[in-house]
Amino acid sequence: MSNIIEYSGEPNDAAIALFLQDDNGDKLTDILVDALDEAFRILSDDLVGGSLN
């Protein structure tokens, strides 16, 4: 089993609309920040590992 998490390139508009409709902007922000942290971690691992092309 792989530990790699893949995110789609496009956000699901319906999911975002539900977060905003339920006044759940803080939860949406938390999810987006977690995704950004993961992206930076992956980039950092690639730079340290020397696999960046």
C-alpha cells in the first residue's frame, strides 16, 4: 500500500459551497492549510532527495 496522497487539481465546487453554506469557513481553511503544508513537505522531500528535475 502506498503512502502517497493524491489531490485533484481542481477543488470540488459543491464541497466548497457546502462548507460556506454551513458557515464552516474555519474548517475549510484548516483543510486548505493542511493540503498546502503537505504540498510543501513533498517539495521539501524532493529537494533534499535530489529528485527535482
